[in-house]
Amino acid sequence: MGNLGWYQLITTLAKKVGGPKVLLGLVAAGGYVIIRTAEAGGKKVVKLVKKKRESKIEETSLTTFIFTETGVGDGGLKYFEGESFFVAATHNDVILIEKENDKDNPYFVSGDWLKKVSTYM
């Protein structure tokens, strides 16, 4: 290739396609197509993720769970057999629950512990 390197490559390509203006036009058009394709794919992915997240939130927030035991949990949570609660949020093993008719809501509890003392899956 000699000592001209990229300059020689670009000039050779420009000659093959009909000049530097045509080469710049082809590069611009190709870049535009690639960017628009990536943008469209990215938008689809974002929509799918949002839809999945919304459906997951709806499933857990509309479900009522019931305590199967009576006792006292960490953080002052007093629970009685037959008492119901909702799952407000989950993060790994930490679950935020809200008991019905409880002025001290919400409570943070362990997922493993909640599975043992309630109908929570």
C-alpha cells in the first residue's frame, strides 16, 4: 500500500464509485440506514420491556395473599392467621408488603420468610 495508507484506499474507492461526492453520498446513506434500523429495533425492545414490566407489576399488585400463621416478624410486623396483604414491590429477596387496614404500613420482609408464613409463592 505504500506510505499513503488510508488516503490511497479512500481515493481508490472514490474512483471505483464515480468520485468523492458519490462516495460521501454512499457513506451518508449507508450510515442513515444503519442508524434508523438500530433505532427502530431499540424502540421495539424498549416497548417489550415496558410491557413486560407493567404486566409483572399488575400481576403482583392485584393478588391478595393470606398469612397461614400467627406471630411477630422482623421490624415489628404482627400478623395473624387469615389476615391478608398485598405485595407492593420486590427486589431480589426483599419484599415490600402492605397489610389491609394497618396504619403502620408498609413492611419490608424476606421472601423466604414470607413463603413460610403465608400463601405467597
